[in-house]
Amino acid sequence: MQRQRCFFSESRLLYKAAHAHVVQIQYACACDNNIYLAMPYYKNGSLKELAKNKSLSMRDIIRFSIHICSGLHNIHSKNLIHFDIKPDNILLSNRMEALISDFGLAKAMGLNYMAKPEQMYQKHIAPEFFTDQEFTSQYDIYQLGLTIYRLIVGEPDFNAQIATFKSFDEFKSAILEKTFPKRLFLEHIPSRLKSVVETCLKVDLSKRYQSALDVANELSLIDDNTLDWVYESSNGVRSWHKVTPTHEYLLQVDDTGTSIAQKKTSAGKWSKIKESCGKLTTANIKKFLRKF
């Protein structure tokens, strides 16, 4: 009976939060042996699966993040806190738009606009879990920031950071001391996007974004020539690839800092961009990525 109440509670929360960027609940019912929640089938899976199988450009990440912000703003406007924002819980519609799912940890806010979760997703625990700060909708903002961060750095890097902690207390200290997650961003990441992530992850709630709408507005202002570069790393070689209406560009940098930069037209052959071949500093890489 308790399990049945949990399922119906989640279905009511989903129904209450109906929105273009929230997974749709059609109906819920039960028989003697089973509980049924009717939802659309999302063949494109989750954002976590997409990022695992495909390298995303910053433009992709910003677009999905704005979708999540839109869904979160709606959830918060219905006086709900999700408490479980992560790439696994962002499904993709047939139009490849992000949809917030899994309201199993969601709670309704009280008259003070606060709520307390019964359980917590450990990898996305916000600092206020360990302090005397209250649980508000800004908890979801922190988790949103970590979600964007995970899309930027990739799951292997994020999980490798988690694996370095020998105990939960060590993990807790890193969160409160702002050493987790590591603020290491690659050369193609726009400075404004870095700032968005940093602000979402603030320990001090007064310095964190106050609403998901604030995050969406800041994301919408990002305009950088690096947005369409797709980054990959394999066997010690870092690669950036970009396709424009007229050209295709490729920059490869090995672990010694030696680079090969190439370009070609849609009908042509690859040719070297000589001034960007050889030893490149981080500043040189950034300059190249913003030039083409």
C-alpha cells in the first residue's frame, strides 16, 4: 500500500507540473497486482545517454539547458521542488527537446516556500544539505549547474572526480570548500557559460541564481564563435571539429602540445592552416577556436 501511494503521489506531481518541457503523465491506475502510469514513449532516451554516445557542441548544451530551465521554472511556479535534476532524469522528445522526468523525490513547498527531501541523489548533493541553510528551489538550481557541468566535461571526467574521494566526509568537505566539482574548462567553453555554471554552484544562496528563469536569461545571452565546435579526446589527442556552411575545420593537439590545423571547402580536400600547426599554447588554441 505504501508503494502504491508513492507511485500515485509521483503521478499527481507530474500531472500538476504539466508543461512543454516536463514529461507528460496521461493517467494512473491500479489493479490488484500492478500499478500503471501511462506516459508517452520517448524513443530518444535520456540526455545522459545522448551525451555518452555523441559529443555535444556548446550550442547543443545551451539549448538543452534552456529547455530544462523552462521546465524547472514551471515546476517551481507550481510550488514544487524536484530534488533530483541530473542528466539521467532529462528525457528527449521526438523533436529532441529536453523534458524533466522522475518526480520520485519531488516535494511540495510549504508556506515558507521550503521543503525537505526524504532521500537524496548523492552525486548531486547541494551544499545546504550539510549546513543550516534551508531547502528552497535553489537546490534545483545547484543540481542544474552540476547537470550543465557534466554535459560540458563529460561523464568519464565527472565520475573520475567522484572516484577520488575515499569517504563521504571527504566528498562533503570538497563540496563545502568548492573544490568539487573541479573548475577546469577546456579552451572552447565560452566564459559566460563558465560563469553560469559557477553561479549555479555557489555555496552561499544569496550569490546563487534565485530562479531558473534567471539562469535561462543568462544562457540566452551567450554568443561566442566557439559554440559549434565539437570536442573529442582519444589516445592522448584532443580534437576540435567544426562544420560551417562553407568550410569544415579540424584542430588536433597531442599530449606534447603539437598541433595540426586543417580546413576544407565542402567540395575540396583538406589543407593545413600553417600558422596554427606546431606547438600551441592554451592561449593560441583559444585564439584559433574563436577565429574560425
